[in-house]
Amino acid sequence: MTWDGDKGIFTINNPYWQGATGYLKGSTINLDDIILTDISTTDNLDFASVHLISLDSLPISESKRLNLSDQCTLENEGFLWNADKTSPVALGGVRALCERSMVPLPLNMH
């Protein structure tokens, strides 16, 4: 696991789980078996989470069952940010809304 505080990106890179969470728009993340690139969101926060996980106890490079998880913003319905999008001004209701990211498939596998 690696945290890059300057870019705001957290990565996991091992034979069974590879991915990144953070401000991914415009970044290229080179991991052992995959490359994350061209990630876009529609919320203008550029925050996303993309992870590939082996489901059959084999390394990603050999796995026959993989789970691709991609998410962007998760907020309560009615949640409001201030003008700079640095602090909430209203927490919203109990219904959670999750925006999906746009991961181009097929993945770029090494």
C-alpha cells in the first residue's frame, strides 16, 4: 500500500489486489498487472476508486475470476458543498447516491 499525499492517491499493488483511490483524473497508475488511465468522472471532483481483485486465490495474472470495482462520489441525497467544494454546508438525507466512474474496458493488462 502506498499513499501519495501530493497527488492525493492511495494505491494497492500486490499479486491479488491492485488498484487506486483518490484524485485519479489525468493520472496514469502503473501497477504490476494493470494500468489505470483515462479515468473520468462527471462530478468535477475528479475523485474515483478503481480496484481489481482476484476471487479464486490465484494472482491476478493467472486468475479466472476477477472483481473490478469502480466508484466515484458517494453522498447523501441533498448533500451540498460550499463554493470551493472543501466543506459541507448541508449533510442531506438518508438516501445515499453513488456515481460510477467510467473505466474503459478491456483493462490494459501487462
